[in-house]
Amino acid sequence: MAAQILDGKSLAASIRAALKERVAALVQRGVKPGLAVVLAGDDPASRVYVRNKRLAATETGVHSELIELPGTIGQRELRERIEGLNANRAIHGILVQLPLPKPIDAAAVLEAIAPAKDVDGFHEINMGALFAGRPAVVPCTPAGVMRLMEQARIPLAGRHAVVIGRSNIVGKPVAQLLLQKDATVTICHSKSSDLSELTRRADVLIAAVGRPKLVRQDMVKPGACVIDVGVNRLEDGKLAGDVDFQAVKEVAGWITPVPGGVGPMTIAMLLENCIRAASRELEPKPAG
Ligand code: NAP
């Protein structure tokens, strides 16, 4: 039987609708959530991602500001711009669109973001909290992956989850979240030997690599849940994930499409992180 399609597009739309109500309630209490998006350079794909994120923010009632900077910007100037946003009370979330132009040390730039405004969850303090089992701000794509599986009631406790990819943005944090749901987790990467042998043992398979059709039908255990994080632009201009969707959907139990799977969930989680950051303004401040 063909797999159940995990429809990230419609789940993300319903999340955004609920967030819109939360924003309206916050505005009534005098807080308008604000998101700053920093775009350095003119990478065309980054431009599209930024446009989609800002569009979703505006539709949800979140104030969004685009800080467009030349690709030639220096490290120090970029840090100063971020420090300005840290101090800006109208901004609750700061997103630096990656990749940054070549000579810039992206890790150092991300560390300049105030952890409370780090809506991407990439700051070492937020990463550390996640890995210590006390998640504060969870990176958007891993959060979106988990929400999709939660909605579909995919069993995780005691199951074997295999994550292909070990980036700080997707692979490592998603593995950590799976572990927190009591899955037994294997993380694979470019040096893993016999990838197929590992993936065939997965009840849950997450592909976050950036290679079209890396995951073939014979690499998937029948009935497994297959989550495709990859976004690849094919020669014909179409988008594809890392999974051979047409073939794998014939054996998997659940599968995400690309586009329309994880991508829209990432944006919904970004807005959720930003709105949560804005809500903290209304929380009582600790005494002292
Ligand atoms: P990345 O930083 O380039 O990491 C890719 C990972 O894949 C690395 O850990 C790499 O291993 C591993 N890898 C490469 N070739 C492999 C192979 N043949 N077999 C097994 N593992 C292999 O990428 P990323 O930022 O994590 O993103 C991964 C994909 O997700 C990309 O397509 C990206 O566009 C997409 N993405 C989508 C969303 C979304 O919202 N849908 C968000 C973020 C990213 P090594 O560590 O050994 O090099």
C-alpha cells in the first residue's frame, strides 16, 4: 500500500492561522511581535527564502524588517548591525539568512545575536540547552520535522531513527529531539560506510543531505516514516528532495513531499519562535 503523505503545507497553514490569533491577542496587550531578517549579499536562493519568510510573517501579523547588506560587508560592521537589532525593542527575533558571503565567519555572527532573540536557535547557548535536554529555542527545521510526526502520531519511543546528515542546522538537532522522544538514534554522514544497510534498519528515516534521489526504494524498510528535508534545484528548474519520492512512497508508511513537506513547517516554526520571544515581554521579570 502506498505511503500516507505528510502534508506540511496544510499543517503549516493551520499553525499560522492559530499564530495569527496569538499575535492579535498580543497586540491587544501592547506587544507587536517583530522579526528582523538580515540578508547579506545577493544569493538568489536566499532572496527567495527571505521573501517567503517575510510574507508569512506579514500574513500572520508579525512586523518584519529586512536589513539588506552588501556582500562586501565586513565582519565587524555586520556584528554592529546585529548589536543594534539586539537593542531594538521593536524586534523580538533576529534571523541571519545563511549562507553568509565567503570571508565572513558565520559562527561568530550567529554568536552576536542575543540568545533571547535567536529565533533560528543557532546560538551556542540555545544549542547547548537543547543538547542538555532543556530546549529553549529549538531550530526551526528540526522543530517542524518533529511537529509533522507528532501530528501524524508516528510512534518514536523505542523505535530506531536514522538521520542522514550531521549539520548544526538540521542533522544534529533533529537527532537530539528524536532522542528526547526516546527513539534510538543513528546519525549518518558522508563518511558512513554502507549507508543502505543503516537506513534499511530505520523505522524513521530523516534525510538532510542536499543530494537528489540519495534515498532509493531499496534503502527503506517497508512501513517506515520517511522525512525528506533536502531541497535541491534540478536542471529543469524543479525542486526535489533527497528521497526518490515516487519509488519510496510505494514502500514507506509515511512520507513527506518536496515541496510541500518540511519547508512550510520551517517557516511556521520560525514564526512560532518569534511570537514566543515576543510573549516573554509580558512575563513578570524576575526580582532583583
Ligand atoms: P549541510 O550542512 O551541507 O550538511 C549535509 C550533511 O549531509 C553533512 O553532514 C554531510 O556529511 C552529509 N552528506 C553529504 N553527502 C552524503 C552522503 N553521500 N551520504 C551521507 N551523508 C552525506 O546541509 P544542511 O544545511 O544540513 O541541509 C541539508 C539539506 O536540507 C539541504 O538540501 C538544504 O537545502 C536542506 N534544508 C532544508 C530546509 C527546509 O526548510 N526544508 C532547511 C534547512 C536545510 P559530512 O558532515 O560528513 O560532510
